[in-house]
Amino acid sequence: MNSRNNPMNSKTSTPLMAALLLAFAQAPALAADGHGSPATTAASAPGESDDHRHGQQAEGHERQERSRAHGHAQADEGHDHQRGEADHDEDGLALTPAQSAIAGIEVATVMETELSFRHPLPAQLQANPNLTSALSLPVDARVIARHVAPGQAVTQGDPLLTLASSAIADAQGRYLLAQAEWRRVKSLGNQAVSAGRYQQARIDLETGLQDLLALGMTQAQIDDLNTPEYRLGQFTLLAPHDGNVQQDNSVMQQNLPALTTLMVLADEHTLWATAQVAPSQSALVTIGQTLTLRIDDDLAAARVIGRDHRLDPRTRTESVRLELANPDHRLHAGQFATVYLSQSQRRGVVLPDTALARNPDGDWMVYRYDGGRFTATEVQVLSALEGMNLVSGIKPGSQVAVQGAFFLASEQAKSGFEIHNH
């Protein structure tokens, strides 16, 4: 049966054809949105022209191209931002004056200077034996009076101790008898007495005098023995020279045996230093040479006054003696010191340890300052001595952070390279 003769078939086929046309019209629009862009074009109504559909497809492709171009632009902007941060790192670090003060950063202009390379030698200060007295008696004695205290400064002739004993009385008595005999023999003359008696009287007098001098009596005290008011058996020990009482081993009423050191008196206006020199360094030492002596934080000039010319069997070193002035008594015997032997001098840029830092590769670097930023610059340490370094890689006249390099290196290592107050 053909359609012309069946009105129902004609009415049924018309909706079916419209549905098929609608399905075919939607397929290109969905395909255009397959790149991920949201579909903004409505489905074509039945009967729309092919030109209209092709126009919609072209418009969708244009939107996709614009989206891709926008994404590439954002990516390029991100790369440019990263390059900007890297340039900030290469340009150095910026600090405000307040931040520099908090971090303890100091900037100085470096110039060429001479660095004297010296070899350190261990040494120890000693009292000058020419100005030091260890006071003792050759006989037993008892302390009956004390006139000074340990550490006290005294001048020549000041009383120190009053001592007494029978041995002292015996020595004083023998001297007085010898003195009386000598006066008698001398008054008689050589013709009245034999030559032997004359010489014996003279010998006895001189022996008695030396015994009293050995006790520590002065010539004035010995002369006073002839005065009636002088009490035999005792005397007052006087300071033989200016100095300080460094040792005082006596107490009141103490009986001390012979040769006991009663007191040590030392003049510290000049001191000695004894340094130990290895044989390989002894050629650098000459008598009269002036060397630098370091005691704690003090530096002093010392003059070489003697050397042993033999090696200590234990240390295999030679002792060298130096003399140094100590007018204000700041230094004392027994202090340890360091003597520096000059070996050579080199000229160049010299920086302290506080100006140096290590970079990630382990190389030395300093931070140059251009008035606004600190820039890391690699240098080579040619020589180092006592916290000072002879370096190359930095020009004289450059401004360098001589204090705080460690802080700057720490800040540079942080992410973002942002300087903060600490």
C-alpha cells in the first residue's frame, strides 16, 4: 500500500523524520565541545541551514584557540616570575640600617696591607733573677716580729722580719771579739806582735764580718753592735731592694731551720720570658732581637737576652730568654705567653675571619656592598694567621662586610631570600 493512499502513514512519518533531523543536527555541536570547553550553542532546530551550523562550529574552534592562548600566556607569566626571583638572588641581599645593626654587620673599605707571618712559640713569664731575692738564714732562727704582708710593695731598707736565736748571738759575739782583737793588734803595730798573730786577727775579723753579712745584716746594723743599747742575739731583716713580697713562709714565734726560705722579694718592673724553640727555628733567633709577646689579650715587645745552645732531652727544644718591661705591674711571673718569630711578610687584601663564609660548594666567599645590596663574591684564602686572612679575588677599595658574613650567608640560604629582623 503506498503512502498516497494511506493518510495515517503520511501523518506518522512526519514526526519521525523531524526526530532524525534533530539528532543529526546535534552531533556536530557535541563534537565541537569535546576539547573540554562548555557547550554554549543551542541545538539547531529542524530545518536550519547548513551554513548556520558551520558558523557555530567555527565559533567554537575560535573559543578553544583563545583558551589555549590564554593558558600559554599564564604559563609564560609564571616562568617570567620565576626568572625575576632568580635575578633577585643574583642581585644580592638588601638590608635596612636597623637590620644591619641588629645582625651586627659592619662594612669597611678594604685596602692592601702587609701581613707578617709569624710562628708561635710557647713561653712562660718569670721573675727577673737579677731583681729577685730569696731571703733565708744560714742558721736556725725564730720569728719574733713581722713587718710586712704578702703582696706588699716595699722599698730598699724597709723592715721585713725580726729574727732571734742563739746562733745569731754567737755570730755577733765572735765578730765583736775579733774586732776587739784586731784593734789591739793594730794599735801595737807590726814590731810589737808577730806577723802570724797580726794576720790571724785580720782573718778572724773578716770571717766574723762575712758571717754577719750572710745572716742578712747590713753594714750599718753591724756597726751598731758596738752601741750599749743594742741587744745581741737578734736583728731585723731589711729589704735588700725595691719589690713586692711574693712569698712569705713565716709565722710569729716559728722556729725555722737553717736555709729555710723566709720570703721572696721580686721587682716586677722588668720580667723575663722563657720560650721553647725547635732546632729548625733556632736560626731565626738572634741576641738583641725584638720579638712580639702575647699574654692573654695583651701584646708586648720583648728583647732576646740569651739562649741555652743546648736541647732539653725531654722536649728536644732550646730555651730562649727574653726581657720585657712591665712598668704598671700588669704582668706577673708564672703567666703563660706566646712568642712570635717573624718568618715572612706578604702584601695584599687582608680580611678577618668574620668577613668569610662558605658557599654551598664549600668555597670561601665575602659579601661586597654597593650601597644598597650585599653580593656574594668568591675569594681564595692564600694564607691565614691568628684570625686574619690574606685573600685574592677582591679588589682594593671595595666595600666588604667585615662583620656578619655568617648571617648574610644564612639569609641567602633561606627560601625567598627575604631579610628579616633577628
